[in-house]
Amino acid sequence: MPYGDEWWTPGGQIVSFFHGTLQFADLFQQHNESRKLFPNLFYLLMAAVTGRWDVKDPMVLLFVMMCELVRRLRPDMRS
């Protein structure tokens, strides 16, 4: 479940995206004293792919990406 200001950014942006009213300038809305374009695009991409907004989707994707990164970077331990 989203908490705090996640209801507005990216929540409001994703709702606007699904209603077809999202404008490019909306992606630059202020969030925690910064304007995060790439995380906003990431959330929109995840919502477009899955058809829903679930805060667990980016967490799972990040976990899978980090596992793959560790697998590729660690030396082969089979002797």
C-alpha cells in the first residue's frame, strides 16, 4: 500500500495516465524537494506493462535485477 506522498506522486500521475489526461509536464512534479523524471517514467512503464499500480511490482523487479547483477559479477565459485 502506498504511504505518505506516494498517493500524489506517482499515484496521481498513474491515474492521469490511465484516464488519458497525463501531460509531459506532469512528470516533472515536485516530490520530496526534487523532480524525479526517470523514476516517474519507470512507475508509468510498470503500470502500463502490468495494467495496475502496485508498489510491490518495482520492489520485485529491483530484487530480480540485483540478483542477476550479483550473479554476473561474482566470480565463478565452482572449482
